[in-house]
Amino acid sequence: MRRTSGEMRLSTCRSRALLRVALAVGGVLPLAGCAGAPSITIAGAYFPAWLLCSILAAVVAMVTRYAMVTTGLAELVPFQLSVCLSVGVIAAVIVWRIWVAR
């Protein structure tokens, strides 16, 4: 089935309008984060808060792995990497929401 020239112009017009909207939204979205990065002062130096939360996530994941191995839970729990990673990420998100995000 062939399209008529009117149908082709209409679909081209719609795709151009959609492209304009996508470019406008894509240009505005990055400006939403221009308020400044939350940082924490430690010993006179500024550290990004997300970095400290990610370090906390890694430490909590390692402690979770150690606890699973010492209690024997490691033999029963499948997908241990996913479980330990999830526990670490949950801890980091909780700390982020309490400490940094208002």
C-alpha cells in the first residue's frame, strides 16, 4: 500500500514536531541539576556526598558477605552477590535520604 504525498507530508510534519519536542525536553532536563552538588566537609576538604554513600555501600556489602559466610547462610542463599549488593545499596540510599536529601 503506497502513501499519497499528502500523507507523507503529514507524517514528516509529525516526526519533525516530535523531534522538536524531544530536543526541547532534552535541552531543559540537564538544567534541573544545576543547584549544586551536595558536599560534605571532612578535614577542610569538600567530598561529594554520593562518594561517601557509595563507600558506605561497599563496606556494608562486605560486612554482609562476612556475616553470611560466618553464620553459614552463604550455603543457603542463592545469588549472594546480588543480595550483598542490594543490602549495601539499601543502606546507602537510607543514609542519603536521612543525611543529605531534605
